[in-house]
Amino acid sequence: MTQTDDNLIFLEGTVSAVIYRNEDNGYTILRLETAEEEVTVVGTMPGISPGEGLSVHGQWTRHSTYGQQLKAQIVERRMPMGERAVLEYLASGTIKGVGIATARRLVDVFGEDVLTVIENDPGRLTQIRGITPKRAEAIHQSLCLQLAMRRLLDFLSSYELPLPIAMPLYRRYGDMALTVVKADPYLLVEEPFFVPFPAADRLALGVGIGEDDPLRLEAGLLFTLSHNLDNGHVFLPRDKLLAAAARLLKADPAPLVPALEGLEERKKIVREEIAGQDACYLSRLYDCETYVARRLLEMDGEELCPPDDLEGLIEAIQREQGITYAPLQAEAVRTAARRQVMLLTGGPGTGKTTSLRGILSLFDRLGLRTALTAPTGRAAKRLAEACGAEASTIHRLLETRFDPNSGGLTFAHDQRDPLEADAVILDEASMVDLELMKALLAALPGGCRLVLVGDPHQLPSVGAGNLLSDLLRSETLPTLRLTEIFRQAAASAIIRGARAVDQGKAPVLVNDPAGDFFFLRRPDPAAAVETIVELCARRLPQNMGISADQIQVLTPTRKGLAGTGSLNRLLQGAVNPPDGSKAERTFGQTVYRVGDRVMQVKNNYDVLWESADGREVGMGIFNGDIGRVEEVDAAAGLVTVDFDGHRAVYTGEMLDQLEPAWAITVHKSQGSEYRAVILSVVEAPPMLLTRGVLYTAMTRARELLILVGDDAVVARMAANDRQQRRYSGLRARLVRGREEL
């Protein structure tokens, strides 16, 4: 054992046993016999078998049950040497068609050269009784697969690229994976690999791709557009695209011009004058934007024939619900009867839920099959509770599937297999990005009605586009804006405060012991954090009967003393401390303990989940889903998380997709509602201290809202209506399309 210059431990030895292996992602736990001792090694090592030689660079970690383990970061595999090692390798079952007895016969005949024979001259295997030419070819192909994976892993290790991408690479490209990666290293930046661009760029330069090679320049342009989808931009103006790509590549912008023209000619980038900009789109985003605009305008093209006694139906619905609609609420139900698509907006307390229930009741009375949906699981659960009917996420409604060809997301329902629905009600429309909206519209059968519901003052979607805002500002679709706050709702200080913030005023920070909105002045961030932890661990559970599971801490920022990183460590220690009864798993600097609240932080389309009762299975856990650590298998390093009844198992290499969620950013809270919300309002970067952030955080609280921090920060947030511009052409396309009709 030696220590390298980069502080990694280096070990060489022979694999003596494989303790655990996940066939889907290659995560493996094995025993490595070195010259000095036998050690446990964990990491991504697909297809490894006893008898193989390994050179491993890694770091020591300590397992709570199994003690010291070496977490492999760089792995070099060597074919087994010597008859004993070769026999162990063949007898392990790693080569299809070779069991223990066949392995012995092969080694008896060919000795330690048997692997060379299998690879280069498989016809000789027929000398062994029971091995037909067909079986010999199958053995040959199985070994070739192992060798291809070995070469791929060695290549990735040599460039210090993440080993977990080996399995998805092999699933997509098979034996050609290494050849394909060498020819175009930049494909590693794309889904489902998501290798950082600088790492892919280092690989490209390392395999001989020049700094001014068109492949590199085009990759820089495509990555710049793709990266900016995460900033909400559907396109980038041409000059901004060229400048940003030049900074990324540390290159002069001039050679990028012909590279951009080449991408345009091959339709990988679409360039068009829209919204006063010389816009450059990734082709799929251009297709999404034009499709959404065209389909919505088509749906709104003709007014539907309402039922003969519409007013009588509305009266009957009011009697059924025991209420009398306000004029705008009744008009919302009338609009739903007459139009195929409509928008319904309003803040908290404006009667949006009552209007929704009325629209759903109307559809039921008309004999329409109605699907209720929302972008997140928690939003769908809220919608179901509000309407008294089943609701699902958009992904579940469309039936998300893993596409083995692309390695990404696909849906069972689309134009070829539309939904079995006559109407769809979509809540929290402000959270829906352009690509997901396109997928939903594509799955609607002809004549299907669509009701889009949302609060325009909340933060926009995490993904590309500014859907609800663009639709509203275009003024091309029937829209009902609910603005009146009803008497019962007006009694809530939370709703009054949110209304004030929406109007650019600071909320009244007067603490009423009988109220639902409190402010605790703690200008010093350290004091604010101490108070937040105390509220969660003691004061709210003991004084108000609100358990930590019903409290959500929100903060505008991830960094700093009052950011999510710091708050989560402190809250975990106070709310879910370690004890002998709770199993836990350490990953990097994070400890995942039974009982912890966690959040999925990237879309994972191929993770398998099953319902708590085992009766239902499905695929996909998505960015923003919040769950609870239900079980930790210390032996295998597995963590089981329950996401509102969907149980998913995470291997060690998947844990980078989870984050602690005792405290989350306001952006991540969109679409959710909590019994109690504690919001940190201390100094942070100005771009995070905005009106939209404050309004969104306040409207997440159902029964109790506590702001902890500086009242000057609260006032500044309410006054700051700064919004990051999102480049989108949807509004302009809707307006232009309406004018052309």
C-alpha cells in the first residue's frame, strides 16, 4: 500500500471475492487480496470477477458496521494470470456458458492461455466435449463484452472521468462505446452522462482534438445553449451565444461563426428573428416552442357549444357545494363550459380552489373524463385533497419510461397513444417548463379541454421557459384572474402579508399570539440560525404541537451560515440525532440516517420504485421530490427512501442524487405546501433577495409562518421586483399567430 501525490491510497492485488454487485450501475463491493492483507474495496467496477488483478487508487472510508473500506476512484483491471487465477475467473460465472465444470476442463486443456484462445481462436473450444460451435461463439462473445467493458473502464480511469458513466455508455453504444467516446468526447456532456464540460474538453484535447477543431467549437456552442436552459433561457441571442461560448472555450469568437453556421445547416441549431432578437435555439427547444404556440392557438380556435341550461347547472353546483359563487368564480365555470383551453389565476385566498371544484363538477355533469395533474408529487397531493378526486404528477400521467436508445426520458402517451381523457386540469402551471408542456399537449386527444391554473406571482419554472407569464402577457387565451380576497381568508395574516408583498410593500411584522404569522428579529445570522434550530427541535413541537416532520425551513441561499448546507447539518443533529437504533450511511461529507428528510436533486428516469404495499411499481424519481430515509442496509450500503408512498432503493454511487432537506431553498419549495414554514431572512446576494422569493416562501405556509432574521432584509425583498430576464419567444409566437388567424 502506498500513498500517491494526490493523497490517494494505491493498492494492487487479486480479487478474492465479490460480496455485492448492482448489475444496473456496476456498483460493487469486493475483497482484494494484496501482498500484505485482504481489504474491502467499494466503487463502480462493472462485471468484475474473482481472479482478476486490480490496481486501485482511492480513499479510506469507515463503514458503521464493516469497518475500513477503500472507496475506489481510479481502477485499472488486469486479466488473471496463472492457472489458479484463470480458473477462479472462469468458474465465477462471469462468462456466459462457462460453469465450474467447464472451467476446469478448459484450463486442463489450454492452461493459462485459455482466455487468449477464447478471444482469438474460439473454434478450438470445440475440442472440449459438450462445447458446440454455437456455444463456443457465445463464450467468445461474452468474453469480448467483458474485455470491452474493461477497456472502457481503464480509459475512463486514465482521464479521471466518473466510473458510473461506464454502464450507461455501454448500454447505449455496446462494444463500440470506447471508439465512440474517443471520436467525440463531448457526447459525455449530454444526458444521461452529464460529465462537466471542462472534463470532457480535457479528454478531447488529450485524444488529439485540436483547440480550433470544428468538433470542439460546435460542442462549445451546443453546451452553452444547453447549459443556459438551466438558467431558464429557451434561446440565446446570437451575439451573446458567441461571446459566452468563446469564454467557455477560451477562444476567439471569430472561428465560432462558421461553426455556428455549420450547426445551422445541419439543423442542430435553429436561428430566427423573434421577440426582437436574433435568436439561436437548440432544435428540440425550437420545436417545443413552436409546437406549444401552435397547439394552444388551435385549441382556442373555436368556441365550444355550452350545455343548454348552463346557468341551471351552475346553480345546481353551488347548491351541491353549499356556497354562492362570486361573479368571477361563476364566470370561470362558464368559461370552462365554452372554451377548450383557459387560464385561471389567483393568489392565496382568492377562491381559486372553489372555482376549480366548480369546474371539475361541471365536467363530471357533462360526462367528461377529467384528469387532474400537477408538476410535483406534493402539488398533485394538494390538488387531490382540494378537489376530492385522484390527481397525479404530469410524469406519472404521461407514464414516464426509460428509453434505452437515448438513455433519457420518454413518455408512453403522445400523439400516437394519447391520454384517455376528455379534460385535463393542470395546477401550479407556473412550475411547468416548456419541454414538459409540449409533452403534455402532445398527449391530449383531439377535442380534449385544458384548464391551466396558477399564481403568476410565484417564481418561474426551474427548467427553460416562462410558460404561465408568457401565456398571460400574450393576452391570446381566455383568462380569469381572481383578485378578491374573501373574508375568511382575509383573517389570515399570512395571506394579508403575501398580498402586501405582491403589491411591493413590506408585510406588517406585528406578532399576534392568536395569529398565524410571526417575525423573530435576529439581525445576526448566527443568532437567526440558533433560533431556527430551536424552533424546529423544541419550541414548535413542545408549545404548539407541531412536529419537526410538519415544519419546513426555507432559505433563499445554499451558501453561508444561513444557507441550506449549514442549516441541514445543524437541524439533523438537533431533530434526528444519531443513536444506536438508527442505521446510517456516510457519503462524502453527508450522513444519511434513518428518519432523515431528503430531496432528489436530479431527474432519474430509470430508478425503480414500488408502492409501500408492493402492489404498484414504476420508474422515475424527479428533481425536487422529497422523501424520508426509511431503511439503511449497512452491509450492502443501500439506502431506501420513501417518496410519499413510492419506495426507491439507492446504491452508494446514486447518493449524489440526494440532499438533506430539513432546510431547502425557496426555489425548491415551489408547488409544495407545509403546515408550518420557517423562513430565514438574513443578508444574502441581492439577486436572491427578491419579491418573488419572499412571496413564494410565504405562500408555502398553510397554518403557520415564522420569519427569522432582519426586518430591513424583509423590506428590501418586498421592494425588489428585479427578475432575471428569460429569453423566450412563446409570447411573441402566440401574438403573431393570433394576428395571422
